[in-house]
Amino acid sequence: MAGLSGTDGSAAEENACPFARKAAEFDPFDAPYQADPAEALRWSRAQLPVFFSEKLGYWIVSRYEDIKAVFRDNILYSPCIALEKITPAPPEAMEVLKSYGYQLNRTMVNEDEPAHMERRRVLMDHFLPENLEAKQDMVRQLTREKMDGFIDSGRVDLVDALLYEVPLNVALHFLGVPEDEIAVFKTFSVAHSVNTWGRPTDEQQIAVAHSVGQFWQYAGRIIERMKQEPDGTGWMHETIRKNAQMPEVVTDSYVHSMMMAIIVAAHETTSLASANMFKTLLSHRQAWEDICNDPSLIPNAVEECLRYSGSIVAWRRQVTAPTRLGGAELPEGAKLLIVQASGNQDERHFEDGDRFDIYRDNAVDHLTFGYGSHQCMGKNIGRMEMRIFLEEFSRRLPHLSLSEQTFSYVPSTSFRGPEELWVEWDPAHNPERLDPGASRGERHFPVGPPLRRDIARKVRVASVRREAEDVIGLTLVDARGRALPNWSAGAHIELSTGEFDRKYSLCGQPGKGGYDLAILREANGRGGSAHIHATIEEGMELRLRGPHNLFRLDERAERHILVAGGIGITPIIAMADRLKALGKSYQVHYCGRSRRAMAFLERLERDHGSCLSIHAGDEGQRADLGQIVNGLPSGGQIYVCGPERLIAAVEQLTAHLPDGSFHFEFFAGGSTGLDPAREKAFEVDLADSGLRLNVAADETLLDAILAAGIDVACDCREGLCGSCEVAVLEGAVDHRDMVLSRGERAQNARMMSCCSRAQNGGKLKLAL
Ligand code: FES
């Protein structure tokens, strides 16, 4: 069976037939993918993450990390096919296109290097957050005017009434394109989308080709008109001027192709994403009510909507040299459909990934805008519009609800959003009728990704108990009695209390309602654990972020050895529970200074007695780590959580084992504070963005990169999680993280931007 090489381990291979059949049957134009692409590829994420679809002629990529890897490397995975017709046209349709002189060529999205980055650098300025701030008032004004037109009607199709036209007007304003022919855009946009990502019949291909040809000529006429205004404002005017100044970089063909593509890209994506957002929020009523009551949740709610139901569900790349991805061997020339909608719900990256959760604090990691140097340039315009829509609607129409309806979608591999979205409300209950002052007091959200401090769910302390000397156990439940998100063994949450944000592993039973934690009071810590021990009591409300899992159990391994030092038992006990439930072979080694100070002994002995070894220092039972490591059979994995010296010792002992045999989590973060008296400023060149950054002595590299408008994921900001990793091209790094192994540090190819720096104030060059 073609392409059945991407299996996920031996278990999958044994059962290859069902997945081979699913791969052979997969067609993105079938109802399941069109209705819910993430759900349609659930089986693939679990078992066959990269497979060949004979019906489409593309390899399908469904897991988060694989999709990110493809986006990250635009040399090996060329974007050149991003705008190719996914359904080839019959010769008659090609003749029609030719008759209009249609020659859509390279644009920002399908351009290879080095031309792509050269142009992107030249044309990026208008998209920077500081240059978009001034557009907020215009977006709000347009939104308000549209709402004023229907606010007393009680029922409306939101797409028709606002969500199509406002993004289109904003796009035309941003581009500087004349707004006098708005009516023609919808026909042209739909034709371009169907032509590129749809499956028109041969008959429809002719009609679509006529529309696309007319759109092509129309784009050409707009360019000629705009050239008559050499001082015109807007991004396309700037592009036309750059075309005159540097025609070898911004070519004529590029300007014409870009004009056509950007008109669609700039508004269609936001219109569809906004329709998806309202549909999702209004069908998750608690989330809608939460943002009505607390608008500070809006920026993250927008990211979660983009993750859960974004408008760009898949994109395309072509392999330029034979390679291996997700277990599959890809030949040169292989075409890939990378399904962001599937990656966005991948449990390997998003805990409880198919749950809609506006409190998810890594929602911004979604792939809807793409990733890397081809990431959507207009992402911050789209975010801004969606936030303003939500802010206005949640304030002026909090009683909005979805009408009974059946949703229809234009068939497409890549774009998704309902064609109509009927909503209703009782105008008699409009807040501004009841209180005329209610229409004022809007919020201003800065352009850019959401602020992490605003993202937290409220929990209540259901119980506090003593687990061991200086260790308390807590059970936390949702403050409003809702179900908390599910989690997997190894996951942690972050508690926010007083001035402290602290991470703790979850140690109860996943799916059993509340979250159980155990917290050691650290005498020489930074004060967070002492504060919790001193102040915590039952009934208290706290803020919580997560859960996240950065210490994930590889359940495919033959055998697991789990080693805990002190309070490091918390993720280890959850892993032991999971392995027992799976019927796996495992051994738990629990090290501590004294049984008095070791939490969960009774439970461990009860539930894992036959697999448990206790190493209490005051009983002279110190763990022989060498012997423990030597007991690991081939194909086994070892997981360690505890103090730094324990992790370092096991890391050294496992240095000879194959990659992926050793996993660790460091449970006490070092200080994140920089001491400017001892730190040195340094310079960084970002090769892909063409930027030079000066990182001050009191600033982290991560903060300098984010300030330059480049999104880099981050979670812990303490060198623990690995999410802020950046690729190093040149320069010596002072590694300060707890993520990279010694071997990886020696290679000097990656660094954690939240904590690591250039050695001795030297210079670095990064692939960003
Ligand atoms: Fe976690 Fe940098 S943000 S290692």
C-alpha cells in the first residue's frame, strides 16, 4: 500500500490494515473532513501521522510537531505549490484562463528563498504592531456603524451583516486599494478560493476560470489606477513604490500576483475566522458569558477560537529532497497537505486538545497563522479585528444566541467558515436601551499576542492536608463548579497567588474532578512555597494556568524506570498510576532524606508495592543509580524528577544510551532574575528577518525577540520547558537551561531564549 510507512511503533504495524484502509479512503472533500478536519484525522494523529492520500495525490501530515517541522524548514519543504490548483483544470478551463492573460505567479506565500525573505524584509514595516495600533479606531468605528444598523432588529446573518464587509473594508484600507467596487470582490474571492483549494466539476471549472480571469484583469486595472497616485497610503501603494525603486526585488509579476492574492488573503481569512469564532463561542455558552463578564479574557479567547476552529485548516508544501517525516519516507517532489486544524488539537502539544477552553494558556501556539518565516504577515490585523468584534458584541449584545440553522461551507481543503451565521437576541434587553451609558467604556487591547498574565482560570481550594514533613497536599476544584480540563501523567499547572507564580505537577487521578498537588515548603526557596504554606486554607480562591505536559510518558516503551527525588515524586506517582493502568512493566525508585519527609509512601506501597524501592537516606538506603541504570533493558526508558544533582547524575550514567532513553523534569526552577551588574549586553542577528537586536544586560533574549514583533512560544521562562528554543547559526552560547543535554549544548545548534545568552557579551546569529 503506497505510503504506509508512517506507523507509530510496532503495535500500529501489527494493526496496519485498518489504517491502510483509512489512508486509502481518505478524501479531504468528503463530509467528515469538510465538517471537522481535526476529528476526521484523529485516527491519523494516533496511528499514522504522515500518510499518502491516493485520492488527492498528496501526503497528509496531521501531528503538531511534524507540521511545525515542515513550516520551520522552507528549503526542504518548499512553499512553491501553496497556490497551485489542487483540482487540476480541464484544458478548456486552462484556455479560458489563458484568454484573460492569467499568470498568477509568485506571491509572498508561495515564494522560495532567497527571494521570499528579501521581499518580506522590504515590505514588512506596515505589519509591525506599532504601525497597526493606529488602525484600531478605524476598525472599531466600522464595527459600530454596522452594528448600529441592525442592533434593534433582533435577528441577523452575521456574515452578511458585518463579518464579510468589515474585514474587507479594513483590508482595502490597509492595502490602500480603492473601495468603490466592493460588490465585485465577493464573487472574485470565492472564485479564487474554489479555483485554488476547491473541487469544482469540469463544468464549474469553466465558470470559475472566467471569474478568476476577470479578477486577474481587475487586479491589473487597480494597479494602474494606484500608480496614478504616487503618494497614496497603504501597503499596496508601498509595494508599487518599491517596485519602481527596486524592480529586481519587487518585480512586476510579483506586484500583479500579490494584488490578486492579498485582496483575498487579507479579508477572507479574517471573515471566516470571525464567523467560526462567534459560532464556537455562542455554542459554548459558559465561555461566552465569561468574556461578557470579564473582557480581559477576550484576547486569549480569540487565540483559542483560532486554535479550535481556525479559518486556515491546511496548507501545502513540496519536498525538495528525499526525507523522513513522522515515520514516513518522503520522496523528492512529494506534495504535502499539512493540516493545521489537526495539529491544533494534537494532545501531544495541547492537553485535552479537543476541548474548547478559553483559559488555555498555550492557545497562542496554534498553527492557524502558520509558523516560521512564512508565518502570516497579517496575523496581528486579524487578531485586532476579532478582538474588537468580540469586545463590541459582548458589551452591546451579551444576550446574543445562535439561531436554529444548518451550516454550509464552501468545499475546500484549506479555508473553512460558515457561509451564513444566523444569530438572534431580544432588542428590548439591549444593555444600551436599559442603560444608555453601557455603549461606552470599551477596552483597548494592545496589538500582538495576548498577555499571559490575563490568562488564568479561577479555582477553589477544596481541601488542604499534610502529606509529609513540610509537604502539604491540596485539592483544587473549579471555582464555579465546572469540570476542569483533563490532563495526562507528567502534566503540571501554574498557581498564581499573591505576587508568586509557581508550577506544580499534578499527582492525582486524571479525569477524577479536582486537581491534586503536593507542595514542599522550601526553606531556601524564593518565597512562593512558604507563602502558600502560610496562607492557604480551604475555600480560598486562586488563579491557575494550565495544565501543560512537558514531561510526557512515552507509553510505547517496553519498560520504564521512574526515579523520584523528594517532592519530585509528584509527576512520578501519576506516571506509575498510568503505567499500572496500561499493564506495563515499570519500577519506581523513590529517594528522600527520611521517610518522615517523603510524601505518598502509604499510597505508593498500596498501589505500587511490588514495583517500588524506597531509598531513605537516614536509613542508609541510598539509591545505587549505576545499578538502577544498568537494570534498564534495551528499549526501556528512564524518567527522573528531583533536584538538579540527581538529574545530572542520571544524565551522566545514561550518556551511552540511545537518544530518547532518558527524560527528566527539574522541579525547582532557578532564579529567573538577571543581575545587570553581572550580565553583559550582547548583539543578535536574526538571519530570516534581517533584524539586528541589542539585548540589554537586564533583558532576556526572548523579550528582545518578542519586542521586535517576532512570535516565539514560551511557557516557563525559566529554562525548564524547551518551548522558547531557537536555532543558532553562529556564536558561542552560555547555556543556562535545564532542557538540553550536555551533547546538545556541545553542538551549539539550539538555545533556550528565555534564559541563555551569548558567551561573554559576544555576538549570536539565529535562524529566525
Ligand atoms: Fe521554557 Fe524558555 S520558556 S525553556
